[in-house]
Amino acid sequence: LALQQDFRFLSLPNGTWTSIAFEIGKEGLSFGADNVKVFGSVLRDNPGEGEILVQQIDANFTVSEDEGDTDSTTHTFGLMLPPGPHRLAWGVMDNVSRRLTTVSMPFDVPGMDDGELAIPSVVVIRAVGQTQEPIDDGQPLTKIYPVMRLGGFEFGIDIDRAFDRNENITLMYSITGLEADPGTGQFQAEITHRVVMPADEAGEAQSLAAFPTTTQPAHLVQQMVPLNQITNIEAGSDYIIEIQIKDLITGDELTHEVPFSVNPEGS
């Protein structure tokens, strides 16, 4: 089975919410209720101890024949992890044909106090909804979701970051490595968001929209990007959201780029 996965990190005071987003190729997949099984382990590399089991994964879920195109829609599972090196050893299996794919992938979980100013990852989400269903934090992890879940909220997410022309999307990310003001203990991050076209042959990127610069007193940032209000956005094209950050305490600066695409009309 074709398997594409990616990680999304949100660094929080009690750890880093790590969401594994993935899609499964539909070619040759058997369709029906609970047609896909996810199995494996999340392991942490502890100095002096080697790898230790953090969480087992054992879940069945449904990929329907009419979702997505050649791949399924994005599905996710997540858990809170401490900063440091980890490994995802997992796989997906067709419950009817028993065809499967396994992957072993090391990954580093960022923390808020990481030394360098950075944005480890950006979650680009659609509409936000609330849920009363508790997060499944038992052993093993037994539920897979078609949305990203955090606390009592559900966020629409697409691993490919492909959106419709008139969608409103929201960026959510953590800034790591910020320095606190010695007097107040607060952070001061000056942030500017822009939507730009990819650089042309001359190496220049054309700005399509710029949002007001804000000063952020915390690590966690949310920024709405209303695609329907950006007149030069065209269906079927690729773009970049540029995030410029300046730590007003240290003077350090950072530019982070988030590529996304706009679905062709009628897709």
C-alpha cells in the first residue's frame, strides 16, 4: 500500500503535541467498513537506556471509495511527547487482502526552550469544531481520526496543504527559542505574514497580500488567511505563506515559508 506521512508539532508548556498526518493510496485497496488497520509503536530514545516504548498503535478505520482522488483524505493520530529523539515504527494493512506497508522513521520532537529561534512546523487548518469525545490516550492507541484533535477541538487538516479558492484557512504554530524579557518574564515576537508567489527565474517572489505586523507575547500563534479576499490567487496554482519573525528581546530574525496550493476549479 502507498503510504505518505508527515509530522505536525505544537510546543506547549506541558510538552509537545505531536500529530502524525497520513494518507493511503487507494489503488488496489479493498473497500468496506474498517478496511484499514494501523499498527506499530512510538518509541523514545532515552540516553543510557536506549529506546523505550511510549505508545502502541492498534486501530482499525475506514477509507471509503469516494474520498480523495488516488489517495485517501488525510487521517491523523496524535499524542503529547517530551522534547528529544523519537522513532515511529508503524504500518498500514488492508484488512481484506492483507497487503501492507511498514515504515521506520526517526523524528525529533522540538521544545519551547530549544536554543535557536525556529518554527518547527506549521499546521494549516480549515474550520475549527468542538468535540465532547475525550482524546484516546490509553495503551494502545486505538482510534484514528479524519481531523487533527487537540484538547476539545477538532481541526480540518490536509497533508498536501491543498485548498479551495474561496476557503478561509488558519495557520497554527509554535515559535521555539524565544528569549524572555529579564524584567517582566514575557516574550516579545514581532510577526508579519505574507502570501507570495514562488520566486521567478530572476529569484524574485511577488507579494500578493500582507497582513498587519503584530507583537506576540506567547509561543503559540494563530493567523487567519482568507483566500477569498486575495484577488490575485488563481485556482490550480502554487503559493507560499511567508512568516517573518523578529525576537524583540535578542534581535534575532527568522523567515519561514509554508507552501500551499489552490485546487483546480471543479476538483
